Amino acid sequence: MTTFTQHQNQKINLLLASLLSISLGYCLVKLQIPKLQEVRDVNLGTDEYLKQAKAEELELSVLNKAPNFGLSNFVASHSYIKFLIYMGDENARRKTGYSLSPKYLEVIAENDPLFSKAFVNLSAASSIYGGAPEKTVEIMDQVLEKLTPDFPQAYLVWLYKGVDEVLFMGDLKKAQHSYEKAAEWANIAGDQFIENAARNTAEFLTTNPDIVEAQVGAWYVVLTSTSDKIVRQAAIRNIEQLGGTIEVFPDGRVVVTAPKSSN
């Protein structure tokens, strides 16, 4: 059995990287996006942050449904900037969590499905911090119907989708296809490292490996990366469904134990 604690993110990262034969496991521990500085250094109360979150959710709902009058690229770019500010406001995120991340992803994908660089950043936020990997994969499937290999980092969209399909959804067959496409597109883009890593991962998945321990570790990262109650409940539910156990100590420490591997 493997026990995960809040001081073992490095161990989890190494486990995931080893399982997937790829060096991009870091995206499962911490989203690597620029943090925008807040114009003002204000620490508001919980009620004020909740009101802000409700207003942002309403704005995203309007943007997702209202006609864009030919300004789709502007709407996508505006939403991406708003997303970076949303992620960078650590005071607010400690109070309200990251549950709007999938909604930002949806708005941007709807308005500019060719915005490949944005999807590379948003996919991890939506799956890990937002706790919505199935929604993320659904959106990425729609995006990849329109994306082509010549867009910047487009192959990483396939790659990150494969990560979600393995670690959060346990769909090895679909993940294998995603890694094969990532290798194919990385070859076209001239990124030999990612091509080899993705191809090796696809071959590894054909062996039908036992990935439960890595899945529990991935959901542990979700559990300890957000304060959103709904997201945390979803993480706990998935850990328990996978056979893992959870202990929460009075000092706030969370310890998760994965079931014994069958291998």
C-alpha cells in the first residue's frame, strides 16, 4: 500500500511520471501558468469573495450563451485574461476554490477552439483545481476535432487529455489513442522528446497496467489543491470508490492510503 500525505507531493509526482513514462507529471501537482499581480492588495471577507465568484459565474454564463457578434476571438482572449486573474487571486481562491475553471475552459473553447496555448494551461486547472476531468476531456474532444498539428503546442492538448483519461477516468484504451496522436503531432512539430515519451506511454498502456495507485494519488492532489467543498467531496468519493482510505487529523493534515496493488 502507498500512503499519500501533504508533504509527499514530490513522491506522487515521481510516481505519476514513472507510470506514464513522461516528465510532465509536474502538471498534476502545480499548474504552471503566470500569476498576474493584483492591482490592489486587498484581503476581503468570505462574503465579498463569494459575491465576486457569483458575479464571475454569471458573466461566464452570459458569455457562453450570448451571441458574440463576430468577436469570438476577442471574447476568448478576454476570458483567458480573466482566467489568469482568477487563478492569480490566491486570497479569493482560498475562500471560494477553483470551481469556475471548467467554465472558463468552456467559454474559450466555444469561442476559439484553435486557441491551443490556452487549452494547455486551462486543462490542468479544470481537471485538478476544478475537479472536473470528465468535463475537461469532453471539451478537449470537441476542440481536437478542429485543431491541427500546426497550431502552437497542439500536441500537448492530446498529451494532457491522455493524462486525464489515465489518471482520472481509467480509460486506458482512449488514453492510448490520445498518446499515439500526441506522438504523431509532436513528430510534426519537431518535438522529439515528447514524441518518444508519448509513444512509449502508448505502448505501456497496451500492457493493461494496474493504475489504481496512481489514480488515488491524482485524486489526492485534487483533494489537497482546493478549498471548494463540492470538488473535495468529489475527490473523496473517487478515492473511496477506488478502494482508498482517507484520514483527516485535527490539525488539518490529510492522509490517503491507496489499496494494495495487484501486481
